[in-house]
Amino acid sequence: MHSSGDDGKLPVIYVRGFAGAGSAINDAVDDPFYGFSQGSVHVRADSSGRAKFHQFESPMLRLISDHTYEVPVHGDQWTFLNSVDAGSLNPASVWIHRFYDDAATTFAEDPEKFSLEEAAASLFALVRLVLEKTGAPKVFLVAHSMGGLICRCMLQRVIPESVAAETGVFDPAAGTKYVARVFTYATPHGGINFALGMGLLERLRDATGVHGADIFGPDRMYDYLTPQAQRQELTREDFQGTVMPADGFPVENLFCLVGSNPEDYDVAMGMSSKAVGARSDGLVQIDNAAVRGAQLAVVHRSHSGRYGIVNSEEGYQNLQRFLFGDLKVEVELVGLTVGRAAPPGVEFQLDVGLAIRGLPVLVHEQSAAHFCPIQVEHWKEGDPIDSPVPLLTTFLSSAAPRPQINGREVSTLRQALRLRLMSIRESEGHFFFADHLEQTEDWQDTLLVDIEPPSSDRALPRAWAAWNSSIPTALRDWVPAEENLLADIDPTAARWKGHVDVPEFSKELLGGTAGINLTVTPRNWND
């Protein structure tokens, strides 16, 4: 029996990244799935220290096996879609936006000609055709690199202008009628900048448009992301690629997966990440890889290649939870006063990692070692002591498999939040090590959280939490006690919120009211 689409299994349309020109475009076109079917093999150590394979099949195969998706490719995708009856196809299906086909030397009349705006327009045509043939109310868009910019061009310009041409009414949020959620892998939402050249490389790229790479510069981005109807109020000078219009597609329905490993991109792609700097995935700088206000996670993966972000376990786990998860979990650090009594020049950085029970990877990892810790801002006179520091947002699925203990399935979803606070003395751009202990943190701990999803007799979830420093057993053996149950401190009907104080011994450093706020919000497929 086909999915009806009202169970959250909407069509997935994959939009691949920048292929450049020539042979790279041919390679993309020669792949039936434009790279979405590529997996990876990694080596892990077993209990004896010997190397063992850890295989990740690919995001496409995982969607098929984990969520019973279909890949209905029969010859030419467009011909097939146009040949079947409306509503006859399974909404739980994967489709490939094959926008490079006309630019391949083996097929094209005008090889290597590529237009991002035309790719976005053809994506909209594919979206409408897939919705017609599957009967689904909306689609999911999954995009790598430049593919995310094609999705944004469609949502921010193509759909609003197309609908306005049909109805006479300009609606910047018209894309929400067609698209439920967008997930981007390593998309340069803020363009691509270089750490070398003092801006010369960017100006040369944008002036020459070599291989079409000017699409990553601010002038071209403004052009394809800004509808004509909005150009008087949003000028080129005011434009920021990492900002989406407040009245357009909602940023809470966008997830940006950010990579922090430039070295593996060097090995895989045969090019140097020195041009974009260490604080990148080898091609896209971390600060440019997410839209402001969107959901995001940082993982230690490169832009593409053998250890790329798309063909990674980390990528897929974030993808499936964002698309299908029914619980949104937001984590904040509150009451932190460590910067108030800090000596002049002392800088604090916070490493954050999130593990979910049953996964062999971290789904979020920000660290100083990867050049992306959370900077603890210096407190200023008048700042409220309870100002929250957002740490991360993640998604959980109440349908996820859980372990059996003593013959009974565990009722809770478990995650572990790893925190590590470090400081270093800095003055006028130089580090001073006279009182420094390298690789030694001022404080570290792990918060273990068990979340029980809502049930038929309880509309909101419940949660238990404890710090690792207070747990005498192995974490996998921890059984929450009544004192670990967190009270709901938020009166909002459709949201649960709890607070956990930091351990008593760490309050002298972190603050007397320092702690973690956890907010859990049940969500539907069309949120």
C-alpha cells in the first residue's frame, strides 16, 4: 500500500552541487542519481584494536531501507512522470533534479551552458509534476552545496514571481504551498570567500565568471535570490546571502548541515583548502554555510569526496531526524557568569558535542580543535544574568528503535550533551602561555538526558537528566530516578521546558544560577 503523504513520508527531491564544467559535468550526468547514491567505507577499531570496516550505504539506500521509500526511475524521469496518471505514484519516493543534462557534451546542443535561474525554474516544474503524480501535499528538498542555492532561488524568486504572474498577487511565502522542509549539505548560503588574496580572488572570479563560479559572489546571489518586486526595498547594499526574508519561506523549516573538516577535501579533491582557510569544509567557510535563524548542526566532515558530508552517517542521521522526527529539542546555556570575573584578556571557549543513543557518530560537534567552538562573550555592565546562550537544536523520532533491557523495551530516547570549557590569555592578537596548561579544560561534564515522547494519555513529553559527574555507573547502565525528573517550567500548551542546574562544585566558576534549559516541542510533518 502506498503512503498517502499524511504520515510525513513526502516525496524527496535531491538537488546536487556545483560540477564546474567539462568532464565534471559529464561525470554528474553519467550518474543516474547525481551522487545521492554514493556511500562510504570507514575503518573502526574493534575490542582487540584491529581495524574493522564501518560501511555507510548512502542516503538513498538508507531512505529505502529505513523509511520504505521508492526510487521510481524508468528510463527518462520526465517522460515517465508525464506518462502516468495523477495520484498514481507513491509519495514516499525519491526524485533527482537532473539539471546538468543539457550541459553535458554527450547530450547537449550547447554544452557547458548553465543557468542557475533556469535550474531553479525547472526544479519548480519538477516539484509541481511530482506533487500531481503522487498526490502528496508538499515535497522535501535535499540539496548539496550549490543545490541549496538553487532551492533558495526557487523559493525566494521563481515561485513568488511565477505565482504572481498567474494570480496577479505577489506572495513572498508562496513556496510554503509546495515545500515542507529543506535540508542543505554544505551550501554556501553566504557565498564563497577566500582567506588569501585580500579580496582579489573573489573580484577576479566575479568579473570573469570562470566556469560560472560567479554564482557564489554577492552580485549574482542578489540577482537570483531577490525578486524584482522586492528590489526597491532590498537593495544590493543591504543584501546578505545568509539572511532570508522574514515574510518568505520560514527559516525554521530549513536545516543547514555545516562541515568543519577541510583536510579531507584536500585529499579527496586534489585541491588546497588553504584558499578558504582552516575554518571551513575545504570549500565553504563555516560562517557562510548556514542561514541566520535556521536549524543547523556542525559535523567534522569535508565538503565532498571520500569523507564528504553527503555520504556520511552524520549527514544522514541529521537528515532523517529533521525530515521525519516528531520532537524538536532546543538546548540553551543560561546564567553563565564566567566572563564577569575573568582577568583582562582571558577568552573562554566552549566545546559542544551531542550523541544520540544507538548512533556510532556525533550528530553535532563544535570544538576549538576544529576551529568552531562557541565563543563565550564577555559580560558587559547591564547584561541580564539569565541571557541564554543557544547551544544546539536537534530532532528526535519517537518511532526510533530502542534497546531491550531485561526483556523490556526502554521507553525513553537518550542523548548525551558533552560540554568542555577552556580559557586562554590573549592580548593584541597574541596568545600568552605563562599560566597556561595546554589541552586542559577549566570544566567539563556530560549531561545525560532521557526524553519520553508524548502518549495517548499525555500530550507533552517528559524528561529526566543527570550530570555524568554524579553518575557512579557506566552511562549505558544509568536508570533515571525520581529526583532526575525535570519539572515543566513553561506554561505554553504545546511545549515542554525543563531546567538543570550545573553541578554544585562548578557554580563558583560558571555562576550560581548557571544551568541548561531543554525545550521539547512535538511537531507535525507540515510544521
